[in-house]
Amino acid sequence: MRIDVFTIFPDMVSGFAGQALLGRAQVRGLLDVRAHDLRAATTDPHRSVDASPMGGGAGMVLMPEPVFAAVEAVDPHRPLLLLGPGGRTFDQAHARELAAGDGFSLLCGRYEGVDERVRAHLVDGELSIGDYVLAGGEVAAMVVLEAVGRLVPGVMGNDGSAAEESFADGLLEYPHYTRPASFRGWEAPAVLRSGDHGRVARWRRAMALARTVAQRPDLLARRGGLDEDERRLLEEHGLGDAAALDAEGGLPYDAGSPSST
């Protein structure tokens, strides 16, 4: 997968993409992340990429000339998405959509944003990582790179990991334990030491449902609440309160409590 990122801070993006999981994926030829400097497309001695808003006002705005020139010189993979507040909110479903293709591109805004002609005539859409203000789109680009890059087949090593993560099925992930089985008097659930993979799978599913009811009932509501099989599974594991509360939330949740299940 090829991902082009247009920014005035290319070293920030390429440095991040060259580390850890993404860096190893690039070495293995699974990802090709290219950071392009918008200033490289300027023609004035000062390498200017911004100017005052036409009509007055505070701050500076990215001008159309260097942005268009940089993108047209590269002819990047589409869609080209502007990182800004007006777009679709980025989530796991969108990450999976982007990971299913062979590439896409990101344009990092800065200052007060970009000239409207960039939004109207150059990019294919806008993407937001949340309702808060950043100084620029570079951090948002890193979020997208990490979330999408790890879903590209082969990048994580074990592709099954992504299927059990939080949000994979509209649920939070079940709690995890490791050695030692007893730590400061807190016991890991006995079912995880049983060697019965079927029981472990059912326990994990029940815990994921209970945790989502308690902590993110909005996720559960979005998927239509609990079905009958899920209600029975919760009751089977002594979590009938979660089944009763369903998508209304408020369940006091202790991941270690069903240790004898």
C-alpha cells in the first residue's frame, strides 16, 4: 500500500512512519509511505506557503499555488483526503475501508486552514480525527497512518489480532491477563488457565459485552443492543445485570470478578 502525505513538516511524518510497526512494514515492502514537502513546490525565495486571509482576519491560510503544484507533481494515489474539522469522523470502520485499497493520500492543513479552492477543486474529501483543535494535520496524519497501516495484511504478523481488537465487532475488547496467575493477591480468571479453548472464547465474548455495556453503551446502542444469544451468554457468566441494563450503561464492572467461571 502506498500512502502519500503532503505537509510542511515532512520529517515529522516520515520519522514517525519509519519507526516500530510501520517502519518494519516499509522495510518488508508492505507499506510505502511518502512525505512530500509543500515548500518544495514554491517559487519565491522565502518558500512561502501561506498568506493572510483575503478580506482580513486573524491567522494565516495555506495558499492554493504550492498545494496544487505539490500534488500535481506527485500524482498521488486517490482518494486525497484533507485533514480538517469538516469531514467524516475517522473510526475503525473507515480505517478498514482505507486498508482494503491499494493506497490513498493525506493533505495536512496548517494555520487557519487551506484556501477554499483546494477543498473545492483538488481534494476528494475531508477527514477529521475528532472535535478538537490541533496546530496542524500532521498528528492527525500519524493517527490515520497507524490505524490503517496496521490493518494491511501481513503488517501485524498475526492477521487474526485485528479481528479481536476493540471496535472490531462494535465492542470493546475483552480484558487480558498474563503471568503470574496471582499478583499481589489478585487472581487471573481460572477459565484462562483451564486449557478449554471453547470456554475461553465464550468467557472473552461475555467480558467484551459486559465491558462495552459498562464503559461504552453508545457502541452497543449503535449495533442495536444485545441479541438473545448475547443475553444468555451474559447470564451464563453471572452477568445478568449487564443483560438487563443492555444499552443504558451504568454497570459497575470488575474484570477480575468472574475468576471462578
